[in-house]
Amino acid sequence: MDPTQYTSSAEDTVETVVGPSVNVEGDFASEGNIIVKGTVSGSVHTSRHLVVEAGARIMANVRAGSAQIAGEVKGNMKVKENLELMSTARVVGDIEVKVLAVEAGALICGKIMMPGLEAESRAMKKTIGKKFDEQPVMMDA
Amino acid sequence: MYVYIYDNFVRNKKFESLIKAMEIRLTDYGIAGKILRLTNYTDAKPIIDDEIKRGAKTVVIVGNDETFGHVLSRSATCDCTFGFLPVGPGNTIAKVLGIPEGEAACDTLSRRRKELLDVGWMNNRYFVSQLHVYPAKLEVVYDERFKVYANDLMEVVVCNLQPYYWKKHTKSQDQQVVHPQDGKLEAFLRPLTKKRFWGYNYEDPSIFPFEEMEIFAKEPFTVEADGKKSKEVKVKIKLAHGKIDMIVGRGRKF
């Protein structure tokens, strides 16, 4: 993606671009959108949008507001809203996301968790547990 | 009260008629004042401080980008309003500030449209428009949290007032406009990759907004801040807390 195009569409936000053949090491955090075209290792954190372009590599745990991945990510990902995995994406690590879209051809190796479903399963477990607790009482009566 | 700081080169005969016309226009507006002449070895800060003590409220720089950088690199935090009258070649900052060249600049000055501008701090001096680190094997540490490096040479441009221009292809020209009032400096890093036989190719730039950064290298590298070059091994750049009260034009680019 052309960074100039991106800035024109979101002029109010501060843009961070990691260009090709640039390496970033450490706790990489930004208040605005991040576009990664190079290599990042350590950790990545943004409250806004993260774009990992094809050919880019992230060897870090990622936390973002929303993300679009077309490159390689080795590490756990925690995305608040939408995560879009393009056909060239390769993700090795657990994913925690609200809405996930996976294009045909994307590779994922890891656990996928969605908070909404997790809450439902907890409720299910509770109801099952209650029923299980009630049964011995019935037996005693 | 107005004080005018003239660069030494405006004495040149080439600019004589323009300076005379400007002085007449300033007198017409009733904003003419004391004229001080700058030389290469003059530190502007004590001069401006003296004039402020004598009652000066507005200091007007007369010259080009180099003059602007020379005066404000030391005196950016002086308690006065700054104005700028661009004269001669090499005037890019004036365009960013929306100040026209020639006599028309006096009109802008008389209107006194003021803006507070951020200032950058580099090692022991201020810079207002742009800081340029020429290609070298550099390592950049941002806000003491993460470091950025390239496999080969890298060029760094830190923009405060001046927009950063870069070409993606030789024919096209993409432009990034950096707003000086966003409360952050913006660093543009361009790695260079070796061509097949000799020379280098520029890669697409990386962009990092920051408040503090350090640039290291094993060998001394050239730094140009507001048109003044120096050799450094370590440069600490940060956003200064002070701001410049500057008279700007209507057509300013921020």
C-alpha cells in the first residue's frame, strides 16, 4: 500500500511506517496506525489499525485495535476488533480476536479464541455445573 | 518596538533596491525599527536578549533559510515574537510559513497573524525547519524503547516545519505534508541498497513520529540542521518544550 494514499484517507491519525529493508527491535508501540513492510521483533502495540504487507515479517506478540495481515507473524496476536488474513498471510501463534476474516490460502498454526463465544461457553459450563450440583440434592431428598 | 536582524549577504548590491523598497514599505506601515547586522560568528541570543531588555517586542529576521536557522538555533526560546522577511535565494521556509518574497512580505508582517510553532532540540541547539543526517551506517533508538537499523547505509530526515519530499520513481513525486503543530516530530528513514555494480538505490522511507530519539554510529556522520552542517557520532533529538511565537502568512502550509 502506498503510505501517501493511507495518510490522505486518515489525515487525522499519526502514521508509522516500517519500510522495506528496515529492522525494528524492541517494544514497538504507536498511538496511530502502523504499516509494516520490513522486519519487527520484540512486541508490537497499537490501539488503531495495523497493516502487515506481503513480504513483511513480525516476530513478536501483537496487540492492535484492528489488523490486516498479508505477511508473516510469529507470535501471539490479540486484536480488539477485526482481523483480516489475506491469502499470503502466515500466522504461527495464538489469535484472540472479535471478528476474523480469512482469505483462501492463508496459513494459521495456533489456537483461535473469540471473546463472545468464550463467554457463552462459560455460561454453558455454569449451567451444566448447576445441574450437576442439583442432582445429588435430589438424590438425598 | 521592532528590531530587524539583517544577514550579512543582504549588503550585496544585488539586493540594495529590494531592501530599500522594503524599508520604505515598513516605514509606511509604521513598523520600522532598529537594524542589526549578523555575521557568521555572531550568537543571536545575547543580542536579542539585550534588545528585549531595551523594550523590543518583535524580532524580524531578514535573509534566507540559513539566516532563519542561524538566529533561531540559539534564540528560539527568547520571550518575543519573531517575524521573517525572505530575501535572496534559498528561501524554502518562507513558503511553508506562507510569507511571500519581496515587498509583499512587509504586508504579511504588518498583519501580525501569529502562530505558536514547535521547536526541535538537537544536542545543544534548536532547529526549526528540518534536520538531515546524510547516509551512513546508523542505528536509531526511539523513546528508549525500540531501535531501528538498516542492513547497509541509511539516511534520516527529521521534519518540524518543512515538509519532507521524496521520489518513489524518478518521474513521479510523492509528497508528505508534516504539520508542525501536531506535538510530535516526524522522522523519515531511507535505507540505501547497493546497485548491481556501483552506487546506491534509495528504498521507500520509513516514517516514525517521536518525541525523543537518539542516532548512533561507529564513525562520525554529517548532520545538517537548518542549513548548518556538523559532524557527530551521537545525536539526541527531541521536541523542545518551548514554542516560537511566529508571524505567519495566510498561505501557510500547516
